[in-house]
Amino acid sequence: MADLLVKLYALPPSGPIIEKLKAGGVEIKRAIGPEKRVVSEWAQNTFSKAWASECEVALSAQPATCFLAVKNSIIIGFACYDATAKGFFGPIGVDETARASGVGKALLVRTLEAMREAGYGYAAIGWAGPAEFFKKTVGATVIEGSEPGVYKDMVKA
Ligand SMILES: CC(C)(COP(=O)(O)OP(=O)(O)OC[C@H]1O[C@@H](n2cnc3c(N)ncnc32)[C@H](O)[C@@H]1OP(=O)(O)O)[C@@H](O)C(=O)NCCC(=O)NCCS
């Protein structure tokens, strides 16, 4: 899977997207250190060991480079940056039961906004599975010849 590139100076504003979710009881918030284990265990149980590892990297930074979607104090989604490489967005995941209601888009836009605030001009989306989601929501474009990119030579479990 190829990597994608996002222009951080051309993002849609996160405010209205986040407000809409709030009305349905979903909050988008930056994770903090004490949540590290809960987040990584959730990511492992819901997705994979690799994503749990990336959550641990993101939650070891200060401030954490991980955002959560939370409903009734329960995680329903997450997104990280600077977890695989500097300037990389991802991973992102939303619980299956909470998909198709705007949670992924809110996490994506808020996290990319945080990357812009951190000083980046562009974000790379590594190993972008659902490329159409990223193209549609934030105008991401394919980085030609980027596969397997930074993931080459990864050790196997
Ligand atoms: C990809 C993912 C994060 C999307 O989360 P979501 O909460 O369902 O997405 P949203 O409801 O915010 O969708 C926003 C828009 O993108 C579209 N979209 C969502 N997933 C899509 C997909 N796989 N392909 C194409 N379009 C998609 C939606 O239709 C929606 O369009 P609209 O604004 O016109 O209604 C979620 O499906 C997921 O966790 N997938 C498994 C993990 C994964 O593959 N992560 C990415 C790897 S880096």
C-alpha cells in the first residue's frame, strides 16, 4: 500500500465537525500519559499489536501525539501522529460499531490540525488502507513509489 500526502495548509476546519459529534455525546480529545495502557490495550484488542505499539510511542511523547474519540468515558476511536516516523499521520481506527457517523473524519482533521500546530507543512499517511477515505476528507494524494517505504524490513512476530 502506498503512502499519501496531505497539505496541512488546506485542511477543512475541525470546529464544526467536532461540535456536530459533541451533540451526539462524542468527544475528541488529546490523550494523556495515564491513559497509555488503556489506549494501547484497546488498540491491540480492537486492531493489532503493531497499532498498540504505535499508540505507546505516541503516548510517550509530551504532549501525547494521540487523539481519542470518547463516548461515555469509553474509547470508540483513536488517531496518532509521529508514531511511525516524524511527519507521519496514523494509525487511525474507529470501533466497528461507531463507524460511518463522522468519528473518523473528526479524528483525522483534529489530528492533522495538531500536526500543523506542531510546525509541519505536510503530513504523510503511512500504509494508507482506505485511500478513498483520506482523499475524500482531506484531499490526500498518492506518493508514487512509496511502497513499502519506511515499513520495509519490519521484523515479523
Ligand atoms: C477508515 C475509518 C477510520 C473511517 O472511520 P469512520 O468513522 O467510519 O469515517 P467517517 O464516518 O468519518 O467518514 C467520513 C467520510 O469518509 C467516507 N468513508 C469512510 N470510510 C471510507 C472508506 N473505507 N472508503 C471510502 N470512503 C470512506 C464516509 O462515507 C464519509 O463520507 P461523507 O462525509 O460524504 O459522509 C474506519 O473505517 C476504520 O477504523 N477502518 C479500519 C481501520 C483502518 O483501515 N484505518 C486506516 C489505516 S491507516
